Amino acid sequence: MEIHIGNYLDSNNYTNWSTSGLLQYLVEKENYTTEDATNIHNAFRCHLEKKSADHNMFKYARNKAERLARTLDLAEVTQFFNLVQEQDQRAQNQEYQWAQRQQDQRIQPQCQFIQTLIHDYSTLYEQKQRCDLKIRVADTQVFEVHSMILYARSSFFQEVLSTNKVEYEISIPDVSPQCFKTLLNFFLVKRVGHMTCQSLIIRAL
């Protein structure tokens, strides 16, 4: 900080010395913040007072340094860094929002594909199209299903279907129709209503 302030005063004609000029110079050199405002204010004033007392300098340069030291305002320095931080925060927010939009644009087609796939499988099941497996539950109701969906979604059915490769009907006598319907809905759309059967889900998954 001290070096930067000294370099600013030495590298600029005294007619161009200003508080705003110094502050702009500093933020280009280091990542100063509002917390540095008091130290910058005090250090700048100290440098200006030294310049104003240096008789090797032109009288007009000494007078300019004296006026700047006398009128130097800590509130002005603090406000400058507050504005800088606000601008930095705004830029970070815009960058984050842009990144989020880019990510959403990448994810959206995937989500649309998944939703379409779920809808297609649900339609096939509801219309009983291309069902290749019957599951009898509670010895009272038979569900026609797609074996590949059950195989892909449940380790329990992977084992059952691997064991019963030739059979097209499987019996699960200790499961109620409502519970099995709930489980099928979970397999198809990952959604379970207020009717659940925890024991069945634990067993099937």
C-alpha cells in the first residue's frame, strides 16, 4: 500500500493528483476492500504531508499536496470501496446467473427426454401394450407388466426374473393388489401416493 501510494504520486504530474485517481490506481494494483479504507486514508495523508513539506518540490506541487491532505475525506475513500465491492458482487452474480442459464440449457433436453421416456413407458403399461409378463398377487388379481422395466428398476425382480427365465407368470401371494399397484407406479414414474407398502418396497428394492 505504501509503495503503491508513493508510486502514484511520483509517476503522475502533481496537477493530476486526486483522491479518486489514487483510489482507482490502487484497485488496479491490489484487491483492496472497504476494510483497508482507514489505512489508505491515513497513508495517503501522510505522503501528502511529506510532499507539502518537501522544499525540493515546486511550490505549486507543495500547495497541491497541502490542499489534498487538508480536504482528504475518509467517507469518500470508504464510499469508493463500497461501490467497488458492489460492482464486484454484481459482476459475480451476473456470472453465476449466466452459468446457471448455461447449465439449465444443457440439462433441459435431458430432462425432457427423461420425462418423455417415463410418459411412453406409462402409456405402454396403461394401455397394456407389449406386456410380456403376468404377476399374480394375493392369488386374486393379475397384473400385466413389462418384465424389462421391473428387471431394470428392482434387484428383487432381477433375481426373480433370472430364476424364472421361461415362465410368463409369477405369483406373489403375500402382497395385496393395492400395494403392488403402488409399487408399479413407483417403478414407472418414481411417484408414490398416500397408499404405500413399506415392507413390499424394502423387499423389492
